[in-house]
Amino acid sequence: ERRSAGEARAGGGKRLSDMAAALQQLAVNVINGTEVVSESQALVLQMIRQEMAQIKIDTSKDHDEDQGEVDRALADFAQCEASISKLGLYENQTKAKEAEHANCRTQEASIQSQVHDACEIATAYAAMEEGPGCMPQAGDVKDWNEYLGALHKYLFALQALNKTLTHPLEECKAAQAGHAEERKKCDAA
């Protein structure tokens, strides 16, 4: 008949309990004077006492070794748990950086769209605007007042054209600079 380890321990415990009860009863009887311990019984009791003392020493030693293994396992577990919690922190930091980077690239794309729009407007203005034509030449001048008036008109038209084209060109350049700065920031993130 096979017994489990628990049943074996329970059976062994019962036998030890029965033996302890029998020895206790013997001690009571000896104290009460109803029984006398013979020399051979005393020798057996002495051997039992020595064996029990050795069993206690060995059990304590085994317990200490087992407890050491449990303590080492708990320390390893705690270290592993600490590492795992750090991984969670790193994961959160990584996700935050990924989101920050994606947001940066979205912002960069928006700025790139603004660059495109601003530079397209500047190009459209440049294509739409006609210059004031050719500068009046002084070689064929018959009336200097008329020539200076035409020259003044020509310069005024150039200034107006310059003002008309300058603003869109400046916006285009500013948008390009902003895009370059945003790209640099995103590349570093």
C-alpha cells in the first residue's frame, strides 16, 4: 500500500506522539515510585536523549540551510521585481518620447505645409506682377522734365513692385527657417 508524503508524516507524527506519551507515562510512574528504571532502560533512555539532541542539531542545521535558500530566492525575486518595475517605467518613458516625437513630426509636417503655401504665394506674386517695362533711356531725351517724370514713375513702380513681392518672399523665407528649426528639434528628440 502506497502512502503520500503527508500521510507518511502524519503516521510518523502519530508514532512519535505515542512514543512521547509512553515515555511521559514512564517518567510519571518513576516519580510516583510505581516503576523503577533498570540500568539497561536508563542506557536506552540516555541513547534516545543523545539521538534526539543530534536530531535537533541536524534539523536546526537543515532548517538554517533551507531558510538560507528561501532568503536567497526572496532576494532574487525582489531584485527581479525591481527590474520589472523599472521596465514599466522605461516603457512609459519610451511611450512618452514616441508620442512627443510623433507630435513633433506632425508639427513639422504642418510647418512644411505652411512653407509650401507661403512659397507658392510668393512664386504666384512674382509671376503675376509685371515690371514697369524698360527704364527710360536718357539718350533720346528732348524734354528733360518729361524724362525725369518718366524716370520717377519707373522708380515708383519698381518700389511698389518690390513692396508687393517682399512680403510674400519674407514669409516664404521665415516659413523655411521655421521648418528647418522644427526639423532640427525633431531630429534631436
